[in-house]
Amino acid sequence: MGIFWDLLQENELEKQQKQADSIEERVKELENQLANTKTLLKKTLEALELHLNKDIDGDGQTG
């Protein structure tokens, strides 16, 4: 019975490791998406400020 218990525990550990790896990959992807979104938002804000010739974000300058 001991060997079967060991196999079950090993299988469970492997499943948890795969899930942890998957979560790490998903977090990395989300971090990349967030960085890309921030870059796009900044470019959009700069273009809007230049178009309107107005300081929208309150940093004291347009563009």
C-alpha cells in the first residue's frame, strides 16, 4: 500500500508544480500586456495633448 500512496503523492506534487509554472507564465504574460498598455496609453495621451494643445495629465507640459 505504501508504494501506491507514494505514487499518488508524487502525482499530486507534479500537478501542483505544473499549475505553479502555469501561473508564473500567466503572470509574466499579464505583466507584458500591462507594460504594453501603459506604453500605448502614454503615446495616446501625448498625441491627444499635442492635438488639443492642452496639458491633460497635469505634468506641466503638453505632449
